Amino acid sequence: MINPQQILDRVKKREDLGSGWGTEVRLAKFLGISKENLKQWRNRESFNFGSILSTCESKHYDLHWLLTGESLVDKAVAVKNLEIEKLRKELADCRAQIKILKETIIESK
């Protein structure tokens, strides 16, 4: 389920708008809306998603991250790291087998 508060907070974090007094004003300005409009969004826990989406797309946001808080890039890197680790283990196994074969050949001479 999409949580409007979390999406607004992610935008605030991504744009490094800070915290405390004035943060909501800066967020509203970034989104191109009035601070009153933003306050209404926060109070209702709903918003004009199209407005946020178009602003974030223009800034090249990872929309998956915007909606879920999970980065597809981070997931892709984690998958690649697992693949690399698997290949390293396979390589180590191959090296061990080569060592055994070399020893066998030497002993048979």
C-alpha cells in the first residue's frame, strides 16, 4: 500500500530539504504547490500523486524507490554480488580439482 507520508518524506530526504522550521515550505516549493496544500495532503494522508510523479520524473527519481523505499539499483548490486560470490566458489573448486589432477599426474609418472 502506498503511504503518502512516506513518499513526501522520501522526497524531502532526496532533495536534502533538512528538518525543522521551514522544511515543509521548501518541500511545497519543490513540488510546486502551496504550503497550505501540502498541509492538507499531510492531514488527509492523501495527495495528488500525478503532481508528485511528474516533479519526481523530471528530476530522474527512481520511482520504485519513491513508492517503496527500496532501490532497484541496490537490489541489482546485491544480486550481482551474490553471483560473483558463487563464481568465486566455483573457481576455488576448479582450482582444487586442477591441483588434485596435477598431483595424480605427477604420481603416475
